Amino acid sequence: MSDETGSHKDVSENPENLPSEHGAHGSEPAVPDDPFANPGHPPHEYRRQDIDERAEKHSERVVAGLFGLSMLGTVAFIACFVIFPVDKIVFIFPFGNVSALNFSLGLTLAVALLGIGAGAVHWARTLMSDEEFADERHAAGADEELRENIEQQWAQGARESGFGRRKLIRNTMFGALTLVPLAGVVILRDLGPLPEDKLRHTLWAKGKVLINQNTNKPLRPEDIVVGSLTFAMPEGLEESQEDFQEQIAKAALMIVRIKPDDIKDKRERDWAHEGIVAYSKICTHVGCPISLYEQQTHHVLCPCHQSTFDLSDGARVIFGPAGHRLPQLRISVNGEGNLVALGDFDEPVGPAFWERG
């Protein structure tokens, strides 16, 4: 910078001409000490239940009542499942025509779950301690002091919740939580009818005539020739029946005639009639119908997975994934000369099932 004489001045000799680090006029800026100061927790306000014993008892009864309502909802759920038939339709405003069973199950299950939820929330908001306190963040690894602190907080929380001394709430909560899973167990009943012992029995019984599936006429011994394969069903079963497929899937029968001297199994020979043997047509692997017969070897083959059975030796498995032999039906001839069954199969037909003894 030049003066009138042309000489230069060093700016360092004029520090007052430089901007001040505290402002243009050298004054302190108006900045608060901590613009993000922690406001802290608001002062704790006691609830009515904290200072009024009657209000506390009232809240306790309300919570217990909600848990009790949940138990009633679960019991009603089970009752509705038993009372209402599946096909019953009722008119309910504003939903219109609805299934009585589905509507009642949904309503009662909602009451059961709502009772538990509302009871827990009301318990926490009115009876458990609501005092807030700050806790500094800590390392993930807990030391002995921290573990002791957590245990003390847990014990303190248990004491403040009143879980130990509020027996009415505790017992009703346990009752509600014990009963509500029963709703899920009951729903399992809707998976289908109980099997009972239906898998062990078919329509075959003593005196049932063997009916040719192709001609729908009774089978006679002279109708069965050596080397032939004939399919039969029990007398009285008609294709027009609603449960025909279910029944024929268990009662389907295949009949072959073998020279008595070629039958190796003694019981098979005793259960046959003049070399005519009757076996279940249902493969014991996955239940496919057997339809292929080899005359020279008396073997039958399942076309699905090639399980092979020897009909001259008790229908035992000689090849393939089938687990056990085909069940045999004991047969004879009635007074009219027709082939008849002398009972049901000697064991359950088809694939094995878990109840099978």
C-alpha cells in the first residue's frame, strides 16, 4: 500500500485494519453455549393408580376381566366348532349371507386374542411402573458389574410389575395363555374326517359275490381260465355311487387261475378255490393299480415303478420299491355257483401307513 510520498507500508504494521477473528468490530458472537443441550426427562407424574388404592384394585380387576374374556372366547371358539355344521349359512348385517361356522370362529378367536392383548396393554399402562430413567450406552460385552445391574433391574421390574403379588392377574393371564392355543388345536380337526380304522377295512365281507368289473355280472369258476387276468369288485358297489372311487380304490381285486401244483405257498393254496386266487389290485408301493400279468411266471407288474409280485408264491415282492406283498382275499363258491369272499383282506391294502401294526 502506497502513501503520499510513494513509500510502502507493511500490512503487518497495521493489524487494526484487518478483519477481527471475533467480528468486524471485535465483539463476541451471540452463540449459546450448547445449542443441542439434553432437555432431560420430563418430571415424573404419578398416575391415579399410584396414589389411589381403589383405582389400583379397579385396574387389576379390569385386567383380570380381559384375560377372563379371552378364556371365554377360546371356550366359545371350541363350542362353535362343534355346534355349527359346515354348510350352515346365516344372514348377518351388514355382511349378508355368510357361513355360520366361519363367522363364529373368526369372531370368537378375535375375542380370545384381543382379550390377551388388551389385558397386557392395560396392565402395563396402569399398574406397571412407568418411571423413565437414562442408561448410558455400553459395550456389547457385558462385565460382571453390568450383569449384576441387569439382574437387579430385572428383579426390580418384576417387583414393580406386581407379577408376584397380583395373583388374580397372574392366574387369569396364565389361564388365557393356556387356553388360546387350544383354538389352533381344534382347527386341526378341520383337516378332514378322522380315519378311524377305515384304512384297515374294505367292502369285502363274508358272502360278498365277486362281480366282473367289465360285465357287471357275478364271476363263476368256469369263467376263469388258466393264464387269464380278471378284475372284480364286491357285490353292491355301483359306479353311480358317490363314494365309488374311494371304495374301489381299496376293494379292487385281480383274479388269476394257477394250476394247484404251481402254487408254492400253502396258505395261498388253502385260500384259493381250485387254483383261482384273488389278490388286491392296489400296489403296496404308492397305490397304483396293477394291470400287467405274465402268464408263464405268474408275475404281476405295477406299471408305475415296476414293482413285481409273484402270485404263485403268496404275492411276495421280487423286484422294485414295494415294501410288502399284496394282500390276499380268501374265496369260495356259494350255493348258486358264484365265487364269493369269505371275509375281508388279510391285511390293509395299498401302501403302508403310520398307524399300521
